[in-house]
Amino acid sequence: MPAEKNRLHPRSTRRGASAVELAFVAIPLFLVLFASIELGRAAMSVQALEEAARSGCRLAILRSQSSAAAEAEVQRLTQSIGLRNVTTEILPEQLESMPQWDPVTVRVSARFADNSWVPLPKYFARYRYTASCVLPREAEPER
């Protein structure tokens, strides 16, 4: 009689096989999914830092603006995208006394571990997103 039962219900011998197959396939699938989301977020963060550095540098080269205004613009842009612990460096520090056409550099950086959505191992803590922009100082306005 047991032989007839197996012949009538052939699926009963593969009970649980679908769950095991799903477990083997789901883990790599979710790893690839979360990795692609995190890489997309990293690319977005780098682009946001580049735009913040560019905007801050455009403000820093103006005669009527100070380095504090440029740094505030960088902070405004990075906070609007959700980046945390952003470091801004504006060179030279004294913009007011700079001659025309001297380069102004704005560097913006953020730690990778502070801006990740995925809990990362400790060895990723040393990596940083970095962006910079260099533009010449603006000329005196013509009268």
C-alpha cells in the first residue's frame, strides 16, 4: 500500500525542497540587491559632495562673499541630501586679501561609515567620500 500512495502523490517525496532552494537563492539575491542599493547611494553621495564643493567655490571666489558664506552653502547642500559629518576646507583661509586670479580651493569630505545605510565592518571606517573644486578669484568690478 505505501508504494501506491507514493505513486498517487509524487510531490510528497519532495516536501520542503522549495524552502531549501529558496534559502540558497534568496541569500545571494538579497546581498546583490542591498549592495546595488548601497553603491547607488554612494554614487549619489559623491555627486552631492561635488555639487556642494562647486557651489561653495562659486561663492568663495566672489569679492562680496566670505569663506563663512561658502562653508554655510556647503553645509546647506550636504544637509539637504542627508549627508552627516561633512568636513569643509577652504584654501586660502583669508579670501578677503587675495589678489585677482589666484586659485580658491574648496574641499568637501565625509566618512563612508557615517553615511551608509548598511551596517559596515570596521575596516570601512577609514574610507571617505571626497570632492574638490578650484576656481580663480573674481576680478574687481568695473566702474
